[in-house]
Amino acid sequence: MSVELLIEQLLNGLQLGMMLFLMAAGLTLIFGVMGLINLAHGSLYMVGAFACAAVATATGSFWIGLVASIAAAAAAGALMEVVVIRRLYERDHLDQVLATFALILIFSEGTRWLFGSFPLYLNIPPLLQGAVPLPGGGRYQLYRLALIGVGGGVALGLYLLISRTRLGMRIRAGESDREMIAALGVDIRTLYTVVFALGAALAGLAGAMVGALQSVQVGMGEPALILAFVVIVIGGIGSIKGALFGAILVGVVDTMGRFLLPKVLALALPPAQAGAIGAAIASMLIYIVMALILALRPRGLFSAQA
């Protein structure tokens, strides 16, 4: 096994982790502030991807499409919160799950009606095409490095937003005691809408950027949503820091497990059998890690604070 291949897979895991962080950060913000289980968060990821693909195709500019993806996802999230979600805050979690699952079906069928059943494709912008050299002689795709940089930049931005701004102070107060901040005169409905739109925008950004690496299609948000839930359970529900560390852990464990397990098992088993068993175990690995972490730390790696 070459060093450059190992470094490449580690970077792939980090890139996956950063994209999961964009999904999980919005999801954990919404749950931490509102106490809402939002199964439709993956649909906002899909909205961002489709908006970016459609606008980029119409204008010829990936960057305009990227801005459109953030705006479309934030607008869809705000509309969803005003029309549907704000009626669910006082309901139990089962009602929230059923209502947001219905929203998944509405978003999926609406997207299929608008764009058809065939996937769309995004081209990597010329500025980010090409590769950079790695230690050992390998090369790594520049666009994937840019995704890692975007994830890191968003993590820093969220930290500054939550810890240094008036909005962040209200978000932290809303996590601790929403009745008290409402009594102090904060417009809690507007705060909820802003937080929901922010979480939706992060999901839309993730969908748009991942859309350049894979096809943009109906239903693409649900697999990402499952991994995002794993991330926030591992990191600690309501914790932005937990979402970051949990996402990196999930991304690296998933990628390295799929890369290394078949090779390790091939030392003792025939290659075909090692590949099949290794792939099966690798697909369960992040859930095994989640179970182990919850056995040791039932609240996740970090307490529920941003």
C-alpha cells in the first residue's frame, strides 16, 4: 500500500466529513434551538443541488449557481418553517416525524415534476479543475481540497456567529430557555425562522458542492440525512463543535474502512471473499462506532452547547 494512496483516502474521508458537517450543523442547530426532529433536512440539500445545477446550466456560471443554491435552500427552509414547522413545536416528536416525512414526499415529487426523473450534472468550475501534488508523488483533485476549505471556513464562521454576535447570543439563549428569552422581548418566531433558514442554507450549500462530484437527482438527500443524524448523535445533539468532530470522525472511519478492511482481510482470506466481507463490515462500521461512543458517552462526545 503506497503512502500517496493512503493520504488520498484520508483526504477523501476529510472531504466527506466536511460535507457531512454542513448538513449536520444545520440539523443540530434546528434541534438544539427548536427541539424539532426535521426529516426533511435532506430535501433542502436536494433543493440546493438542483438550484445550482439549473442556474449554472442557464447562466454558464457555477458560482452564480452556488449563490442560487444557498438562496433557494434558505428560502425553501424559511417557507417550510412559516407554513408547516411552526405548528409542530408544541407537538410530540412522532407528529414532527410524520409531518416532515410528508414534506420529503412533497419535495421529491415537486422536484420530479419541475426537473423530470433524469439526473442533472454539474461541471467543476475551471478555477478549481486540475490536481495538486501529494507527498510520495501522487496528485489530489483541487476541487475536493476546496470542499475541505469551505467546510473549515463555515465551521469558523459558525463559531464566530454563535460566540461573538447578538444573533448567536439569542441562539444560545434559545437553546437554554426559550420561554425566558420570549419573556424578555425577543421575537421567538423570527428567531426560529432565521435559524431554520440558516440551517437550510448550509444544507443547500453542501448539496450544490457535492453535486459537482456526483449526479444531481431526486432522493439524493436521504442517504446524506442518515449520515448527518449519525454525526449529531456521535457529536452530541445541539453542539456545533460536536457536529464538526463527529462529521470528521464519520467521514474518515467510513472512507478508511472501505479502503483498508478488504486489504486487511485479504491477508487471511481469498481476495474475492475478503472483498465481500470487508465491504459488508465497512458499511456497518460507522454504526458500530456510534454504538461504542454512546455506550461510553450517552450524550455524545460533547455536551449540547455550541
